[in-house]
Amino acid sequence: MQQPNSRPAPPNSRPARSISRPTRPHPTPHNPTQTDRTQTDRTQSDAPPAQPKASRARSRAHSLSLATGQRSLGDPTIHYALWPPLTNGCPRTSTDAVAYPLEVDYAYDRVPADLFDRPAAHGLERWAPLLPPLSAPGLGEGNTPLVRLAEGVYVKDESRNPTWSHKDRLNRVAVSAAKASGARGVVVCSSGNHGASAAAYAARAGLPCAVFTSPHAPPAVASFVRAYGATVLTVPRESLRPLARRVVAEFGYHPVSSLTDNAHTGHPFGPEGYKTIAYEIFLDLGETPEAVYVPTGYGELLFGVWKGFHELTLLGLADRVPRLYACEPAAAGALATAIRTGRPATEVPVGPTEAYGIACPVGSYRGVVAVRESRGEALTVTDEQMAAARAELSAQGMWVELSSAAGLAALRAHHDGPHDAPDASGGPVVCIATSSGFKDSATGTRTYPPMPAGWDAVAGALSR
């Protein structure tokens, strides 16, 4: 297995399109806390068979995908078939204390040699060989701009996706899984971006969508979700997942968000959509960045970005993985707590914060893997630091949600520029901005009185 820290020859030193691929790559390392499993564990005996009525659609999409199965992050020697997606986590390594997610394996030795030379395009279809089968139609997600903010500092602006957030990459893949599985609909627990995105992609796929959300969802986002025809179910936060699990069991809906209580697992296919962000950053920069700062709630985005860069090294296109910095609100910090205490996931109290999109009470082992394997760090930032970063982005023409500014806030608060990160060599750094300012809790709640119609008022306003 080619480890994340190994350094093949830089791309410029290779003959054109001469890619050295391992015959059996393992994008995540073995977890030493788990017991090794034998080849007899590589079965799907813990899961029911896939629904036969979906096999035709799945077969068509699978003709492009090189996905071969699912693998446990709790013990990467344990493999399962690709179908059905194990949305409750790994049934063999998960315990009452923590649920371990799964990821998707691929036949990396069959990746087309020209995949990363193809013209840039909207839609995840471009990356179909390195994604689970895309059985549902898309909305032109991805190919978002990499904006130069300052010397050596770039912003990957995910607010340019169809529903104005990074969640569109996840839902293109997860809703495709619902379509291919023959599910009767899609169910999601979300207070904002995820619900809006799932509703849009479900509508595009011709599937009904149930969105469980808290009564405190921002008014603008609540209207956004309903615009796609989703059934919005407003319940207390503690009831979200229990009720969603019942919808799955009794209505046959496919979950595209996490159903587990003791740690976040999420959809095993979801982070695969996020890894395309890493592909795009690498191609736009023409090199691997020194570091990437990622707004982090449950860690799905963080893990996806790590996996994307790691796959670039497995394919011989990049010589290293950048350091990844998880950027959480100081009012929560489940991943920072897990890293500090050496645990796979933790549950933390959530204090007052306007960064509701990443204020998560439980963490995910995915985030631990991404930070550890990239030699990165979990950082926390205050609402004031995020507000300052949001203002900096606004001054450059980018209007983002407060949560979305956590990456730039962490860069400014902890490293104060691209050259101050530990062991940095002065290369570029990228801050991911996840979503539009439209999603903030205060958006649409303020009114602005009219000004006097006289010239003095106009001139005075322009002179400030």
C-alpha cells in the first residue's frame, strides 16, 4: 500500500501520462486499535441484498464507475459489497460507544490515463470512474472557482454550486444511491444546506423528499427547502434521527444523512462527491497546496478532501497530501476534543453560536482519519473571528455564510498567513468556503428604512 506520506516523483518529472498505480491500493490505513480480520470477513453477510428492481438502472451507471465495494474505516481489512450502502456504519467494528463509517473502494489500476487531462466541466460526470454509480441526473454541480484572495492564499468558493453549497456534491452521489436502490424517496435531517440540496436533487431524480429540521432553521432556508416540493417536518432536535429511522423502516425512504446517535456515520457514498474538490484544487493550482483549511462539522467534507488528495498520490499524479486543518466553532469542537483525547469520536455540549451549520454535538471517525493521515490539526474559531473573515471575503466580492468563513478565520487566527503553518515550505494554501451568505440565520430578517430623497442625503452616504 502506498502510504499518504510517501513521495513519488513529482508530476513534471514523469513521462507524459505515465502513471504508476499500485495493484491493490488501500486509501485508508489500518486502525491499530482494531483486530485484524481474515479473508472470510470480506462478505456482505451483515446486510440485506440490494433491491432487484433497481438492478437495471444500477447496471447502466456502473458501466462508468470503477467502484468495487465498501470498506470499514474501523478496520480497513473488512470489505463489503458495494450494494446496499451501509448507512448505519460498519456492522462489525461499530460498538455501543462509537459507530465507524465506511468508504468506497475502486479499481485504481483501471482509471483512464486521460481522466485528469479532460476539459473542465460542470457536473460530477467528469469524475464518474472515481465515483459510485451516478444513477440520478445532476444539476451541473462542481467546477467551482478557485479565487486568489492574497499572495499565496486562495478560496475555493463552493457557494457557486446549484443550491449554493458544497452539499450538492454529496447529494449528487447519495441521491443516485437512492435511485439505484429503488428507494421510494429520500429522507434527511438538516437545519440548512443539506436539506435544501437533498430536496433539489431528489426533485431532479423524481423522488419525494422528507426533510426533518429543527424549529430554529433560518426562515430563508426553510422557504428554500419547501420550494423544491419537499415535505418539511419540524421537530425538536432530539427527535430528528429516531423519526428519520422510522421513515426509513416504514416508508422505504433512503437516508442521505446520518442515522446513528453515538457518532456520525452518514452515507458511505457521500464523501466520495466531496473528494472532487481536491481534484479541482490540484488541477487549478497546477500543484498540491501546502495546506487546506476546511470548515468542519461532522467531518465528511474534511475526509472527502483528504481522500481526493490521497488518491492523486495513489495515481502518481501528486507527490504528497497537503496538511488539512479542520476548522470548528469554539462553541462546539467535537473533532478537536477527539484529537486531543485520542478517541475515535466524542460528544460535546454546544454553546451559543451563529455558525449553526458546523455546530455539531457529535463527531465522526472520518475527521480523525483525515487530520491524522494529513499530519494536520483540528482548530477552533470564535464567532467574532468568523465574522471578521466573512467581512474580508465580502470585501473581495464573496458573500458567504458565517460557518463558511471558518476556514479563513482559522488561517488568520492560528497561522496568520500562508507561511506560518507548521513545517510549511511557503506553498499556496486554500481555504474552502462552503456556502452562500443567503443561508445565514439573520438573512432576510432585517429591514432597512428608506432614506431622504434629497441630494444631500445621497452625497452624504457616498462620502462616508
